[in-house]
Amino acid sequence: MKVSIKKLQSLKNELVLVPVVQEKKKVALNKNTAFLKKDFSKIGNGFSAQYKSVALHKNFFFIGLGEESNLSSYKILQAFQKGIQALKNNNPSQFSIYLSSIDLKEGYGKLIAQACAQSFYSFNQFKTGQKPSKSQINFFVSSKDEEENLKKELSFAQKINGAADWARDLGNLPANELNAQKLAEHAKTMAKNFKLVCTVWGKKELQKNKFGALLSVNKGSYDDPAFIILEYNKDKKNLPTLCLVGKGITFDTGGSNLKPSKNLDEMKFDMCGAALVLGVTQAAAALHLPIHLVTLVSSTDNRISNTSTLPSDIITSYSGKTIEVLNTDAEGRLVLADALSYAEKFKPQAIIDAATLTGACSVSLGPWFAGLLGNDEKLLNKIKQASSKTGEKVWQLPLSEEHMEAMQSQCADISNLSKIPGGGTSTAAKFLEFFVPQKTPWAHFDIAGIAWANKQATGFGVALLVELLQNWKQT
């Protein structure tokens, strides 16, 4: 992405995206766009810069942002995605974005770069003879200060977007190309490229270390499980330690509680929590963030066979706590349980896990929000602040003693399924909290409704968690 200083009226021979805001239901033109005042009367369909509206006039492709007073990071991200998607219909080999048509506030450059990356991402590595389509994007501003600030933001954003694209690629891989061991190989390669410490446990190491919950999910699989331990800034002292935990179910049939066939192909996305935390780890290393980051991924597929775990089985987790398995399709919480308990070894300031955990979250929050739950309001508020800056939306859901009561078992320390219908996202999170080290701040992202859309992984959450880590301070 190239940043240059030019006046809008000089860009006559190329396709230019021009964001504009609305004032009193009309397009608000500033000094850099005032020359277009007469032209706006010629634009059809009554274009007034309404939020997410688009209009093409001459070579200018206008994106409406709505009222400036109502602008948010989310709205900027969504409006630019809409505009860029519309522009892509013209199949441009290159195009420009002119940003001095609005008040270019801090952070806007990162959001627009994020919108570009998401809009132009495609997963076509298995289409023979087809190369990824790329467009050259030029950014134009009208002052030296805007140019310098934008260059810094775009340089920062490109590293985040590269990590998010890598996470999308992992999420989009089919199960025959990505089992637990292959996911571990991708993590090893990333670790080598970014100078991280990577340790991978297979079945023997997991048996030795008594990871009973992860092993119980793997019982029906032909392929071995993997527990991935990544450390960034492992040997640097006086840095705060945070732990990320990801669910890496590379395909979920439901096990003995077999899923219906409708949309079963989408169960390859059940490892998007793992892809998210791995992508964040890559970005943190690429940006040289001053933090000691420990990333743990529990990975296996969940299949049915003559050796599968059965409903009513009782298993012993890494923590020593016993679990009554009432439903083998509630397997994500099992593999996370062992990882959350193991995180105690690193004495982190906080633990954050990400998982496509419950269909209930998708039902309640749709494709617009990730569910956010946890045991520490200070941590949850930090995450919500980061969300407001990156445009990746979260919604906090309740976590109470009633949810824990619903997870009680008559014959084990806890069951993996609520005995009360409803509230599935909260009861699942309460199960996870049972395995979180005591007195450790913890937050849980349920990304089941937002990790993929239109059969493609979204890379949701990479920018959000990088924003959180970037601004983390020693407590």
C-alpha cells in the first residue's frame, strides 16, 4: 500500500474511493472536495452519504459514512467493506483511496486497511491454474502530517492483516489437509519464521501428563491429537505474562452424539479459536510487542468409531477433576479444560480463551457479535475498549452461580452438559471457569456465530486481541 500526497481533483484518470460524511441528510463536503458541489446534483438515486451507501460519478466512487457524530470503528469498517466489495465488480488492477475528504482521525487508517484485507481475501489454493487476485491500492492525502501518520498506521496494519489472513487460511483448510498434527506443523513453521519457542505434545506426552479430557475426545479418531505450546519473548525478563488458549477441533462430527448432515461441511471451522490465537501470536511477534505471550492449543478431531467416548462416560482431566460426559458433541469445553488448567504453570496475569463453543451463542448474538464472558470485570472492560477501536464487536453475557448449578453431576465433579435448557453459552463458560486457575483473571470468547461467513473463515478477533496486547500494562 502506497501513501502519497495529491489533490482529489488531480486524480482524473483512475478509480478513486472517496469517503464522505452526511450533514442534515446531505453530503458534507470539506475544502478538499468543495469543487464537487455542482457534481453532486447530477448523481442519481439521491445520494446523500447515508451510512453504507455507494455512488459512482465520473471516476469517483463515493462511500457514505453517515452522520459524523455517529461514526464508530465498526461503521467505518463496514462502510468501507461495502464500498470495496462494490468496487470489485469493476475488477480493477489498481485503485486509489482518497482520505482527506473526511476528518482523518487516529486509527482510521488501520480500520480501512483491515477492510481492504478482508474484502480482497480469497481462498483458492485448491483451484487449479488460478492465482490469487491482487489489486494495487494507493492512498492519497492532502498534507504531510496526514501522510506520515497514515504510513505508520498502514505499516502496523499490514502485519496484523498478514496474521489474520494466515489465520483465515488455517480456518479454511479442509480436514483432510489439516488434522491436529498438521496444525502443529503450521505452528512450528510460524514459530521458526518469527523466532518463537514451540513445543508439541503428541499422544504419548499427553498420556504421560494425564490430559484425560483432550484424550477422551480423541478416542474415536484415527489421527493423533496435538497440544501446542508457543512462547513469544520467553527469555525476556520483567515483561507481563498473558496466556491465550484456543480450541483446535479440526473437524467435529459430534462423536457418538452424531450431528445432522445439514451444514456439516462447516465443522472444519471448529478450529477457528485455535487459528485466532495462533494468528494473534504471529502478529505480536511481527510487531515486537513488549509482552511475554504463552499460547496453548488443544487439537484433535471429534469422530465416531468403535473406540469413541460414550455418553455417561466419566473422565479425569489434567487438573484431577472428574467430568461426566453427557454429550460427546460438547467436546470443545473438554479439550479447553485441560489447557486452561495447564496454563497455571506460567503464572499469567490473565488467561483469554477463544472457541467456536456453542450454537446457543450464534442463536443469541447472530453473525454480528462474539460472546464475551469471564470472571474479572477489569479484564472484560479492557477487551470491550479494544473492541470499540477495532470494529470487531463483542457482547458480554452473564456468568452466575445458577449456571454452575446447572452443570452439577450426580456422579462426577461436573458434567459437560447443562441439565437446564437455555443459557447454553453461559453454562458452557461456567464449565470452563471450573478449570481456570484460582484468582487468575480470565475471559472467554465464544466465536461460534462470527468465526466464518459464507463458507469462509473471517479471521475475527486478531485485530481486537492485538489491540488489547499492544496496550497491556504491567499490573
